[in-house]
Amino acid sequence: MASEYLKKKYQDVKPDAPLELTKTEKWKNWWHYYKWHVGIALVLLAITGSIMWNTLSQAEPDYKIAYVGSSRLPEDTAAALEAAFASLGEDLNGDGKIAAVLTQYVSDSGTPDMSAAAQVSLMGDILECESYFFLLEDPEQFQRDYHSLRRLDGSLPEKGEDSLEGICLVWGNCPVLAGFELGEYAYEWMGSTVTGSSQELVSALHLARRGFWTEKTSAYSEGCDALWSKLTEGAVS
């Protein structure tokens, strides 16, 4: 009898609808539970990288740039971009050198595992505020997925506001960027040598900078602000 009563009592009760999380919130949950696993792997990579870094006597980067695109930039182009950013920069870490480092996060990395690893690395970069400058192939998708870019005037978009208006600049519309002598690139592909202009290759990319919604910021953020002003001087949005 009691069972029939309970059935009638709760027959119209519906379970709460599952909470829909944004992609960024899902990544944050994932990062919360697995960041130590990623951290251990990165520590091992960092040890190896540190040995190579010291061996080559490279400076710690004063500026960090993240390239996010479907295919990898040629090494010649990446090196030219690092040199171009550094040419207008300052020695922010006091080591007597000016260095910029470009990290590439490529969605088409050859295999599903490599592509997933690149996405995880990008999310770690964003959550840990590693890169300040972003070179983006698809800024609209990036902002929709990660909501991590600030406006050109320095203000921060509200949560859920993913409009690109006033967020980024096309490389070719920035006189300073378009004026960089980036040289030529060359790489081997299926037995042939592919060559081209690095400036033409990056002319359609979008330049944006990281926004900070908490006290955590990228390293040397004030110095990066100064370089941003130099790079975007006279730009047309």
C-alpha cells in the first residue's frame, strides 16, 4: 500500500536537468583532476628541455607567443617571428638578453593522440597564463572555446560574451607587423622543397593578447603591455 502511495506521490517528479558546462568549464574540471599527471609529464620534459636549453646557451624568454592553427608554421617562419618580436622588446628578466619564444599549438598534428596532446598543452598554457601574445588562425573559435582574450582597449569581456569586436587585429592591418622582414621559409615535402614568403604566410593571422580575470598574470605582463603598444601602433581594426 505504501509503495502505491509513493508511486503516485512522485509520479510527476522529474530529475533536475543536467547542468550544461561550457567547453572552458569542462576543461577546467578536467585540469583540476589531471593537472598533476600533466605536471609530472611536463616536469620530465622540462628537465630534458632545460639540459638542451643550457647546452645551447639560450636566454629565458622575455616574451611568450602562442600560435594556434590547423597546421604548423615552418621553422624558418617561427624563428623569424621570434626575432621580430625580440627586436622591439626589452630585457625584462635582467639576464642581458632579449628573447621571445613562439609555441605552436596545432590541431592537425598528424595523429589523434598528437592533436589531443596539443589541445591539452594549449589548455595548460591558458590556465597557467603562460603566453601573453596569441597568433590565431581562427580567433572567433578560439574566443568561443577559451574566452581568454582581452579587448584592444585593455578591458575584459564579460563571461559568455564571445564577440570578436575590438578583440584582435589582422597581422596585415598592423603597419609595424607588416613591415617586419621575415624572410623566406623552406621545408621538404614529399621529396620536394617548398618555399615562400614568411610575411605572406602570416599576413592573414590575427594578433591578440591575453586577458587576466584574477591576480594571476603572464610573466612580465607590464613589459608585454609595452611591446603590444609598439607592435600595434597605427593598426587598423
